[in-house]
Amino acid sequence: MPVLKVNGVEVFYELSGPTGAPVVVFSNSLGTTLAMWDGIVPALRGWYRVLRYDTRGHGRSQVVDAPITIDDLAADLVGLLDGLEIARAHVVGLSLGGMTGQALASRYPDRVASLTLMATTAYMPSQQSWDERASLVRAQGTVAIVEATMGRWFTPGYPDQEPERVSPVREAFIGIDPVGYAVCCNAIGRMDLRPVIGQISAPTLVIAGADDPATPIAMAEEIRSTVTGAEMIVLPRAAHLLAVEQAEKVGAYLVSFLDQYRDRDRDGALGAVPFDVGLLNRKSVLGEEHVDRSLAKAGAFAQPWQDFITRTAWGEVWGDPRLPWKTRSLVTLALMVALHREEEFKLHVRPALRNGVTAGELQSLLLQSAIYAGVPAANAAFRWVRDVLGDELA
């Protein structure tokens, strides 16, 4: 399990994507885990190296029952970057994560390539109300406030329309350690970043939800007007947890913003790619269990082959950030249809969905394959999809 001890706290993290690509780090909101970014990450895969982590007291990170400040959370993130030898990163945070991002960019400007602040604020009154919430959760757990929280996080009717998105968020919230939640509540209550955010020099994008009752547009506008050159987007039909409710739109806006600062001068020549780089990409796309099983079964005779495909296919080709992983998945599937490579096609179907390919795009790909590779090839591919996914795409 990837854990680093930083700033005296064990922090759980996930790091994936091409080594050498720009790093984007995601900081989660109060009451969530790094899984809250699941709908955003596919938009970045293959172009960027993605770092997600659980804020202290949340998810699989350590719970410490001691008073903290938002500056401490920023120090946690700096320690994580140091431990992973990441000099600079694009920082993305929502709510508490956005507060962490503001503190980080104010105190450690050299570490922030750009800053994206979602549904957040520089000041959240009142300290008394946050202390009362902390006390309630300590006594009764997060289940005591789950319904009120979901009401702020999503627009009316959305939980019924998209239960598959909301239910995991709700369950994760209930599972947050009461102490970890309370400690962060107290930190928010004592926070006032207004005197320091004017020092932020990183390119900054502020994203607000038009229907957010927790951090309304006025709070976002205060950040935008204080941070020099900051841009602002207001998303319609979005409440507080807009990275979940409007994941596709948020992902598109984020990529558009980040791409302004991505290195466009790469010539694609990656040079000698270490085995470990290819192995990381291979596991990120195909899954750790499959890759570990393939390596274990290889034996001495096939080990050079495993080394070759890991370095070349997964290090040099999938590690080239000029094409995002979604595009590479579509190209791979199309080639496997045309060449009638059933085993390899089936291997890449689920990874394609994780890389952001939608069911509709997969269907469209197979229909186009019928035109250019032949009806029998596409007919087989539709059957292979059914073999892998069953009724999931019905």
C-alpha cells in the first residue's frame, strides 16, 4: 500500500501516468477520499502524471487527534511532493482541498505550476458553527449529518437521477473517521486565508457551482478578484461537489486550462526508458493483478519478452504523452478488431472504459470498424464486448 510519512502523518496516495509528464496533484474535500476524483482523472490519463492522496484523517491516511491548521495540511502536501521527488506540480483542490491549495500556493509558490480551485473559499464563518459540527460528529459520527451534507453537495433530484455516482460518495462520507473529520472541521473554522492569497503568483482557475449553498459564487468571486490574473468559471446545475456532479465538464475545463502550461516542445524521443516506468504504466492501464500474474507465469524463457514489452510498449509508447490514454485505448481496440485479435481486444476493453472511453464511443468505434475492417470483424467485436462486460452496457 503506497503510504508516505510526511509532516509526522502517514499519508496514503496513488500515483499513475507517464513518468516525465507534468504532475497534477488532487486534494480532496472534507468528508471524501481520493476516489472523489474518479470522474475527472480519465480526462488527464496519458497526458499527465496524476497524484491523488487522502487528506489526513480521511480514507486510508492516518488519523491524528491534535489541533491543526490549513497551513499544516499544506505542509502535508509539500512533504508528499518532497517524498516523491516532485519539484513542481499543477495543484487541484475542491473545498478543503482548495483551501489547502491556496495555503500551498501562498507559502510555497515555487512548488505550484498552476492552481485550480473548485467550490472553495478563503474564509468560512463561523468558527463556532464548525466547532459545533466537530463536536456533533465526534459524538455521533458522520452519519448524523450525512443527509444534510448530501443536500449541500448535490442539486435537488440529482441523487435519484445518478445513484451510481452519489451512493459511493455517501457511503464514503459515512465511513470517514469522526475524529479525522472533526479535526479538519476545527481547522476550517479557524481559517482565514484572505490576507495571504493576494501573494499567489501561479496561474489560477476558479470553478464555482451556480447552485452551491456551501461555498456560493460570491466566495469564489472574492478569490478571483484577489488573485492576480485568476480566471473563473461558473457551472450551471452544479452544487458543492461539482467534480462528481459535473465530472465531464469539469474535466474538460481542467484539461483546457492545464494544456496552456503543458510542455509542447517534446519531440517524443523518450530515450532509454527504465523497466519500472513501463511497469507503472502497464499496471495503471491493465491492472496490477493481471500484470503481476503475467510476470509470474513468464518463467526464464519468456522473461526477456516481458521485459521488452514493458519497456517498449508500456514505457516508450504508452509513456509518450503526445496522445492521451483514451485515444490510445480507442486505437488499440480498433486495431484488434481489424486484425481479429480476440484475446488482446478483451484485455483492453475494461481499461478503455477506465481511460475515459464511454459506452457510446465504444459502440461508435465498432460500427466504424464494420465499414473499414468488415462486418464479420465488427460482429465478432460486439460479441467480445458482451463476453467481457455482460449486461453492463445493456
